[in-house]
Amino acid sequence: MGNDTKEFFEKFKNDLAKMKEQIPDTVNGFAGLFHKVMKDGALSVREKELVALGIGVAKCCVPCIRGHVENCLDAGATKEQILEAASVAVMMGGGPAYTYIPVVMDTLEALQS
């Protein structure tokens, strides 16, 4: 895994543990919403993760991008599907979103190597 990506996931895991300790209601509330929304329904988990990734790119949110690239892969999305979802986000988000495609690519590379 690439150093930046590996460091991100390690730091995020530690940060989440601190958050659970210090603001458990916030963590539990968000986790509950996440788990209720991000399950199979009219859209599959894979489709929902691709949507979430696209929003992360359009909002220029590196933690969202990294987490949802991982979730997309876990849900069975291909590299091509992930990059296409990110490309749709660029079409919607313009130049600022465009500059975050390398984060998607770096995370994919790190998680697939």
C-alpha cells in the first residue's frame, strides 16, 4: 500500500478510536445512518459506494475519497467503474474535483498492489 494511503488508514483508525471515546453519540449516530443507508436496497452496495465516491470527489474530500475507494473495491467495483464514477464527479464538480482524481488513482494503486 502506498505510504500516504497506508498512513491515512492507520491515522483514521486511531482517530476513530479517539472519537468513539470522546464523542460516542456522534460516532454512533453517524454509524447508524451509514449502515442503514449503505446496505443493499433499490441500489446495490456497490452502486451506493460509487455514488458516495463521486460525491467525495465533487466535494474535494480526501478522507471520503480514500474510504469510499476502499469500500467500492470491497463491494466488487472494478478500477474502471471507480474511475468512471470519479469522472462523472469531475463533470459535475469541474476543475476543483478534477484535481482530486490523482487521490482516487493513488488510493486504487495502493489498495490493489
